[in-house]
Amino acid sequence: MDDIVSELETANENVDFNPNEVEEINDRLQLLYNLQKKHYVNSNQELLLVFEQLSDKVRQVESAEGDLNNKKEQISAISLKLDVVAEKISKARTSAIPKLTKQLEFLLTDLGMENARFSIKATLTNTYFSNGKDHLEFLFSANKGGNFGELKKVASGGELSRIMLSVKKVLSENTQLPTIIFDEIDTGVSGEVSNKIAAIMGQMGNNMQVIAITHLPQIAAKGSSHYKVYKEEINGVTTTNLKQLSTEERIKEIAEMLSGKDISDSAMIHAKELLS
């Protein structure tokens, strides 16, 4: 035991205890703990990862001016290429406007708007759009000798319906669309005009699938298929249903569109005439 005590005393005397060094180590450990708490990590390895990420950000900030100049040069080079393409688009658009205007006016004449006139202006701007740099204005006059005004401000609901159909008709002939959906594009029209609209939709249906949502019997009768959308309540829950009508159901539905729920004999006869 004496030998052991002697060795322990010798070892104790050889220990170099420095209070300043202990305080420095404690401060360092406290700093590491505070940093782990600040950055929501649990180990020094995770803290080193945070250090690397922050270092990268600092390097990016320090080199930001150079990177910014490089980006500006890239943008400038791309802008020059885009300007060339935008100018070509603008020239093509300008040359196509007279043809488009003529086609729209021809279609609108057939839709009962004999005096309809269009003025489409394309102005090259400094702003890039998805389809060039042109600012487009659609000006319209419905009456002979009338002044042109902005389309959406001067056209009535019925006129807008016919104009939109005419525009879609022209676009469909120049764009390979598989399907086009008209949601009550016949709003505000009736009589012979609705027959004309139905005829145009029928022509479009020769090259693509045309889906028309309508309340007009003249339109509904021209479709190759007729679907009825209706709601019903089942166990307190309202559900929307879609049903393809048979020939007899279709006659009844169109007759109902003509005369209401109380279907008259004349409405049934008229419905059969529309379908034939």
C-alpha cells in the first residue's frame, strides 16, 4: 500500500495543472455548445457541415460582383438572339393580320354581323412575352361608319360570342388541336344565328373533337352525340351525373329545351325536325 501511495503522490506531483488553460478549454466547450444550439445540431460533425455551407455562401457573396457581370453578359447575348426572333415574329404577325381580319369579317357576315370591322394593331415593345414582343390591340366596330373601339368595351355579349367563335374557327384551322371545348359560346344569340353557330361548330368537328356546353336546342341538335348533365340527391348528398342520351331520349331532351318541362306535341315535332 505504501508503494502504491508513493507512486500516486509522484504521479500527482507530475500533473501540470494550469487554471488558465482549464478556463480556456471551458470557454471553448461553451462556445461549441452555444453554436450547436444556435444552428440546431447535436454534434461537432454537424456543426462542421454548417460551417462549410456558410463558407460557401460567404464565397458566393464575395464573388457576387463577378458572377453578376457574367450573368449580365449572358442575358445580353440571349436578348440579342431573342430580339432577332421577336422581330421575325412581329413581321410574320403583321403580314398575317390582314388575312385574319378578312377571315373574321367574312365569318361574322355569315353570323349576321354584316357591318363588323376589325382593326388589329401590333406594336413592337421592349417587353418580352411568351409569343414575342408585340403589344396587340383588337379594335372593333359593329356598325357601318362607326368608330373603332377596344373589343371588350364596345362589343355586346352576343357579339362577343360570335367573335370568339370566329376567332377559334380560324385558329383551329391553323393549329393542330385535338379537342376544343366551347362553354356556352352561344350566349346572347338565338334564332338563325344559333343555326349558323351550330354549322360552324359542325365544320370544326370535321377536323377535331368539339365539345359544346349549351342550352340552345339548335346547337344541341347538331352534335353527333348528346350528353345530359344533371344533378340528383341520393341519401342527402347531391351528385352531378353525365349521361349519353339515346335517340328517343335526345328527342325528348331537345323538346324540353324548346318548351320547358311540359312538353307539347309541337315541341316534339320541332325536336325531330331539328335532329333530322
